[in-house]
Amino acid sequence: MKNMKSIMRIAALTALGLVAAAGIFSADTSDMMMFFVQKAVGFGAAYALGRLYMRWRKTDKWLQEYEEIMMRK
């Protein structure tokens, strides 16, 4: 059950990362309001990604292993 929880957390972080990237790097400038909405959603998703990662890295075994691997490089 703990493995499934880790997989769901990683999937949520991945989804937030994709939404953040799509919102921040979108280049549709035909409608200024939509442009700002996309940027706001992108930065909001990036903020949520950072907050959740900092919270979950303390308790999640898979995220701790990921951090250890990245620190070795």
C-alpha cells in the first residue's frame, strides 16, 4: 500500500510539473487575458509542485531515494 501511495504522489507531482510547463511556456498572445490566465495557472502549479515536494520528501521513501541519487551526481 505504501508503494501505491508513492506512485500516486509521483504521478501528482509529474502532472503538476506538466501543467506548470505548459502554462509558463505557452506562447498564445492573441488574447491578453488568456495569456495572463495561462501564466497564472502555470506559476500556481509550479508553486503547488514546490510546496508538495517539500512536504512529501520528508515522509515518502521513493522521493528520499530520488533526492539521494540526485545529490550524488
